[in-house]
Amino acid sequence: MNRLIMCRLLVIFSFLLVLPMALAAQSIKPVISTNFPFYDSQLPIEQRVDDLLMRLTLEEKISLMEHQNPAIERLALPAYSWWNEALHGVARNGYAHVYPMPIALAATFDVDLIEKTYQAIAIEARQKHYNDAVMSGIRQDYTGLTFFTPNINIFRDPRWGRGMETFGEDPYLTARMGLAVVQGLQGRDTTKLVTAACLKHLAVHSGPEGVRHEFDARVSPRDLWTTYLPAFEYIIKHSNVQQVMCGYNRLNGVPCCTNRDLLVDILRNKWNYNNILVTDCWALNDCWERDTVIPRHKTHPSAALTAGDAFGSEVDLECGSGLPALKAAVDSGYIDESKIDDHLRRVLRTRLMVGVDDPNADTAYLHIEDPFVDLHGESIVMLKRSQLTPLNGKKTKRIAVVGPNAADSIMLQGNYNGTPRHAVTILEGMQHWAANQHVDPVTLYYHPLCDRVNDTVAVDRSVWDDLKKNDVIIFVGGLSPELEGEELQVELDGFHKGDRTSIELPKVQQQMIREIRKRTGKPVVLVLCCGSAIALGDIEKELDGIYVAWYGGETMGLDVANALTCHHFSFGRLPLTFYRSTEQMPPFDDYSMKGRTYRYMTERPMYPFGYGLSYRQFKLKDLRFDDVALNLTGTVVDPHPIRGKALPTTTVVQVYLRNPNDPEGPIKSLVGFTRVRVYRTSPEGTPFSIVIDPDWLRTFDEQTQQMGELTHGLRYELQVGFSSDDKDLITIPFEY
């Protein structure tokens, strides 16, 4: 046998040896034993939990109380990570749909649309879990079905970099949106879960980012109960949310994850919450580590004592790496094994209900077509309208699209994001629109003109000559998730470690807008890409139109183009106050609500909470309020209906409460809203109905230092309209 034949035979033999292993690697599935009752999904969930719990050793129990659960092979229990993110789409796990950031979703004021969106996210998560985790045997972070979503902290100050993750500054809007997220992710079946949601961060967590591992949020009982806690309480009361996460910060001197007043007295006892309490990731380390690089709380002398306080304060699951400390706490008598059983019971209940160990649980979702939900641009807020908008080829034949965010496909993804298969920049969205203007052709011109913060792009004379040829200039500016976000290493003028030190539009962009007006004399429309409020100051007068597009997700470019060209009629409303300047706000690290948000602000902002324009004008008529059923009814009309076919326009009716029984309380508070679809061909308008939840009529009790019980016979005022500004509201007195 010659050498060539020998080599070929060796290659074939090696291939035959490797082939079975390669095929097996592509079809790895956990081997599930049917002999254990805890795998039987037909049994009651508590019976399954009992069965699994009694089979575990103490060491195995403790191993399941950290977010990265190891496999327990003798029970055929696969490894599992509890840490996954679905802030606005399945995150950090390859390709997935990327929706607008939550602050943008809040701007829709559309609860049904938000629930539908998170239903789609949950379905995509199950499809990815099966394909990416179960079939490939990957059981690491970001592959599971338990999500650390939603973030329902109150966006009390627009300088906070993570505010984009929240639903704005109002407790009621946050509560309604957060509940929609939970119901969308988990489904409404009480016996099983599509995925598991998590309310974070309990409590009073909204910056500063740079010192969050040592920061002590000093909060009055009134502000705690009337601003920072209501959304948590409401969602826990109205859902079976599976997880609550405690925050990094201290609350009135005590770290949130060892805070018995917060976790035991309020969460467990007062609110009767009996599901998982999980720590923020490595939050317990802040209590005991003496780190010389990161400032920390340093409230405990050891990791074991920290674990004793945390799990003794009803923590069930640690996101981190503290299992040795937890074992030491048990061995030292800080925690009894029976307490371990109580904690693990909650963890196992959720794990079995969501079916992370059953590969067959996901197969039903594989046949569902792409569940993507089109938000139709409802999140975009029009603050100022130009006479040239909506754009069209008749009056605007040449359009310049300029600015640092016009062609950026990363900006639109926000943070805690997945990777979209197709992302459309604002420039691409406008190009798509222009390419389809066959009757009245449109020519587009593009140039970045300037950087977001640093003036790094040179503009020569030819550029100015080109700009002068256009009928209108769309300046796409604002910020980026590279500037504002979670604990970023950013030190620039106006930015510090993810937060902002100034809320004004960066100086270079202001200067560029002024230069455009001066050199061209053309109308300028500003598209703001941002995660929070931006103060425009005097530059607002230089602008012919202003649209807030936030960080708008994978279809952001198409949505902005549609908004500018009137291909949709459903604009959003501001979920937070747009202040006039940084000086109009209290200090960033002051957690008192005095002077903050529309609820306590006495000065006039640039744009109020709830504000937003449309291409149509609306009025309210036939307002009636049933003070027994707490039901407000009325009709929204377009005072200028048109003949023929026309797309419906939507607007948001908002209801605010003035409570004269609580002089120390907020000036007004949102207690109801609905998005109304108005057909422009109908002079009769569209009727609506809003029922007020009586819980939102409660008043803070100065004696108990908590929310008081609902009292009958008190007089209130409802204010109904299209923003929180008094001039946009109609007042209705009532007695309950």
C-alpha cells in the first residue's frame, strides 16, 4: 500500500470517528428523566416544587440561589442562568428585534400596544431559547427565559443617564406601562409563564451613576410613598410578577438589598409579595468589599454577615458570585436551613412555571411567524411644527439631511439591546421616502456637518453652497447611548460617567444650527435623538420644527421619515418635563421631589409633561363624570373634518387629579389616560371612557407616615385635556 493511499484512508477513518461527535454536538438536548414528579407539568406546581426540594442536598440548594445555577446531573437538572435582559427586545443574544427605548414607548401612552410589543418579545425569546440554548446546549447568561425587565424607577431628573430605560417621571404612567410589560412578557395564564418579568430597582434608584455603589438616597416618607413606591405597589397588586430586584444604592442609610424596612415590612408584609427577590448584580459586594478603585457602602465587616442580612431580609436569589459567603452564613448560624428552603421554594416555583428545563415547552412557539410589532411611529413627539411640514415633493423638492445622528445605526439601538438584522437610519428612511416620490421627485443632500460634542468635522465653502440649494434642512442631532447610559467611562463637557452635568443641547450643535440659519436662511427642522429631556434655550427660536425621536429602534429611520412626511398621524406625548435650562432644576443628588417634575414644579418649563402636537387639531366635548363609578366619558372631535377617505388620527386624552385635601402633596397628578382614534371624516368625533382607580385618590397620612386609607366624602378636582399645562385642561369638581 503506497503512502498516498495510506494518507487517504487515515483521513476517511478520522472523519468517520469525528462525524458522530459533530452530529451529536448539533443536537444536544438535556436528558430529562420522566421518573421525577417535578418534571410532570400536569401536576400542581406546589407539588412539583415540594418534590424537587426534598431531593436536594443543602449544598445543591445553595447552588441554586445564585443567578448561574449549575447542572445537577443526578436529577437531570440542566445548568441555567437567571440573568437575561429584554428592556426593549431580547438583548445581548445575537440577532433580535430592537424596539424603541422604554422612554419612547412611554411616549405612546398606548398600554395595549406596549403589552402586544412585549408579547412579541416573549415569543421571540422562547424561539431563541430553543434554538440558541436548548438545541446547542448553551446555558450561559442572556440565554434564559427570566428577564430583569422592566425598569420602573421614576425618572426624577433628566441628568440621569439610565433614564432612557424607564417610563418617565410620572408614577401612574410608569405603573400602567410597567404592568403592560409584565403582562406581555409573562402572559395572563396563572398556571404557567411565557417568560418571567422583574421589577427593578427597589427602590429610589435614579443616579448619580458615578457613585451608585456608595450613594445614600435620603428620601422623606412622603416622597417615598407618593412618588418612588406607587408603581411597584400597583404592579404587584395587579399581576403575578415573578421577580423584584433590589437596587445598588442605600435608602436612608441602609443598602437596599439588606434593608428590612423596605424588603420585609413593605414588600413582603404590606404588599404580600411572595415571589422572587433578586439582588442587582454584585450589589452585595458593595456592603463588604473594601475596594480602592470603586467607592462602596462598606456597611458590613464580612461577606458572610452581608449574606446573613440579605437573605435574612427576604432576598431569594443573588445575581453575583456570593455562594461561598452564603454557605458560610449557614455554617455560622446566620441563616437557618429552613430559611434556605423558604427562599428556594420561590426560585424553583418560577423555574418550573416558565419551563426552562423542558425543551418541549418551546416547540409550540417555533411555528409562530415573525412576531414583530409595528409601533407606527406613535413614540415620536412633535414639539413644534414648521409650515413646510409635512414634507412633500410639491413644496420641498430639495431637502438636506444633516447632523451627527443622521446616518448613525448604532445610536438608534439604545442600551440593553439586541442586534437587529436590519436597522434603518434616519438618512436611509428619508432616502427610501424620496425614492418613492414619482409624481413630485425629491432630491436629498447629506452631510454630517459636526460631531455631537466635539467640533471635529470641517465645513468648507462648497458645503454651504450646497446647503443653500435646498428648500428645507433637517438637522438630526441630540445625544447618543455612547454619551448617556449605565456607568459609562465618559468625561466630556456636559457628561460624567453616563450622566449629564448639563441638559442643554451640546454647544457645537447649537452653534451649527445658528450657522446654518445665518449662512443659508433656510428653514431648519430639528430631529432630537435622545434618552431624556434636552433644554434648547434660545436655539428653540431658530428652529421651524422640532421632533423628538428618542432612540427609536430598528425602524427609527422609517418612522421619522413617516412623521416628517405625514405618512402616519399618530404622534406621542412627552413622558417627562422638558426644562428650560439646567438651572431650572434642583441639585442632581437631592432626592426631594420639591421643584421636580410637573407634579411639584412651580416654574414654567419649555414643554410640559404630556405635551405633543399633531397635524390635526382636536377638541373635547360632552364631558361627564360619574363620581360613584369614577367613570369619565366624553368625545374627541376634529373641528375641521374633511370629505372623502382619510387615515384616522390618534390623540391622547389625559386626566389629572388635584387633591385640595393634601396641601403638601403634588400640584396635580396623572390618574388616567387613553389613546383615541379620531376619523377625520366624522364630524361626530370619537367617544371615550376612562375609569379612575380609587387607589390613586389616596392621601399620604402624616401620622402613620404611609399612604392612608381611601376616605369618602372628600372633594377633588379632575382636569381633562391634552397635556399637563393648565391652559390645555378642563376642570371638573367632584366628591367621592
